[in-house]
Amino acid sequence: MSRICQLTGKTAMGGNNVSHSNTKTPRQFKVNLKRKKFFVPETGEWITLRVSTSAIKNINKKGISACLRDAKANGFLSA
């Protein structure tokens, strides 16, 4: 299972570590993912998603049903 947020589609991003002598070595900025259960009131069931912490903030702000609708529209979530 790759490190991709199921709601926003966020993935790891590349960059460089830069030392004091300005030597650059490749590195990855990984997504801060959490496995979290959410209750969907429309269906009356619990779902488990692997989401980034910024997606959790969006869920708290907009609601789970609106975030699921947006993720399905953007193609990040199937079914």
C-alpha cells in the first residue's frame, strides 16, 4: 500500500537535504498519514480511511459526506 491520502490524493514529494557546505543530497517529504474511522450519518455506517492530517482538518471543517463527495468527483476514492 503506497503512501497516498485517500481523500486529497497527496503523495510524497521530492527535494534535497542541504548541508552547511551547501552539498545537496536527495530526500523525500512524506505525507503525514493516519488510519482513521469515520461515521457517515447518511449511510449509518463506519468507514476506515487512510488520510493525511490536513484532510482530517478539512473533514472537521466541511463534514465527512462533503469530503467523500469531493474525493469521488476528483477520482481519489472509488465506489
